[in-house]
Amino acid sequence: MNFPIIDPIAFTIGPLAIRWYSLSYIFGILMGLIYIQKIIINYKSNIEKADVNDLLNYLILGIIIGGRLGYVIFYNIDFYIQNPIEIVKVWNGGMSFHGGMIGIIISIALYSYKKNKNFLDLTDIICLVSPIGILFGRIANFINAELYGKFTNHFFGIIFPNAGNLPRHPSQLYEAFLEGVLLFIILNVLFFFTNLKNITGSISSLFLIFYGVFRFIVEIFREPDSQIGYLFSYFSMGQLLSLPMIALGILLFTNLKTINAKKSI
């Protein structure tokens, strides 16, 4: 199957080209914001609408700065040491999910300290809606024909431009489904239909575990970054970065009883 003809530029405004990748961040943030506001009205009385609006500015900075620095440090540090001015050229591409996640965690920590809010209450609500942004981001990766998978003979293999003449796994779409659609369903079903909505930190811990596992699995089918290849001969950078996520999620989940007991004192 040949790659569908999709222009990565959605539209232009004079000399300014608006790309689908940029719009994916905007759509993800806006839809996440709308969904959060609906949730807190009905289920999270300890988080107010004003908190979400104020936190949004922190999150946007965390995503952009963390995502960019994560890519620089984790994926191409040698290049950026030699070309430091390229670090600020975000429009040329190069964002890391794990870096963005670290940026979000720091942003929420700063906000919760400044506003005297419970850190895990905020991370729970953000984790509920994060798969929406991940879904849009992975679809944008597909439109950009980047982060494609390894060679495959299956009928759903796609011949990506600038990636040779052999079909490859559309790993971006695998991630869109697992990290976007499926993760959203799992977390929201558990939140709305179980007692987990009353256990602070539960959604945060499960997000870390499930995302880490899903990402680790998809990396098996995804072509490793050319400038890195496989680390320790077996693992991609994405897999290695996902292992601490899983471990942290398990650690948090196993300590939820203690955390909530302290919160109730």
C-alpha cells in the first residue's frame, strides 16, 4: 500500500505555513480542556474550573520546553551540542513524549506548590485527558510520514516516502490506537465505573503503567532512530525511557493506600 497523499501543511496565511503537527497540539489541548471542565463539574469538586484555566499556561510551557529538551537530550545530544542555535528551532521538528511528560510533571508540581493544591489530584485529571493529545500527535506523525515502522509483508504495510520501496508497519497508527484510543477508554472506564475516582493517584499510576507498556510494545515494530539505533543491542531509546515510567507507576500504585491515608489526616 502506498502512503496516502497528505500535505503536512494544513493551510497557509500569507508566508506563514500552518502544519497539521502544530494543529495537533492545539486540537489536543483544546479538546482536553473542554473534557476536563466537564469532568470537574461532576466528579472532582476539590478541583475548580479556575484551577484548570490557570494550570493550562503551566502545561503548555511544560509540554513545549520539556518535549524539546527531552528530544535534544535523549535523542540527538551530539548534534545539538555542536549546533546549539538549533535547539530553539522547534518548527523544524523534534519533540519527545517522555521529555514533555517530565515537563508536565514539573509544571503541575510548581502550580500545586504555588496554589496549595494536591499534586496527585491534578495529575489524575490531566492523565484522564492526555490520551486525547497523544492521539492527535500520533496522527500528525503519520501525516508527516515520520517515526515509521520496520519492514513488513502484511497487507497493512505502507510504503512511506523517503523510506525505501518496501512496505513498513504504520507504527504511528499503532501508537494512536494503543496510547490514544485504548488508553483513554481504559482510564476513563476505570474512573467513571469503579471506586478509583475516590483514590487519589490511582489514575496517574495506571497511566504510567499502561502507557509505558503500550509504548514498549509498539517500539518493537517501530524503526529505531537512525542516530541512535539499538541500545545494549536490543532496546530502543523509547523502550528504555518507558521502563522507568512503568516502575514509577507500579511503585505509586502499590503505595496508594498510604498516600490516601495521609491525605485524609
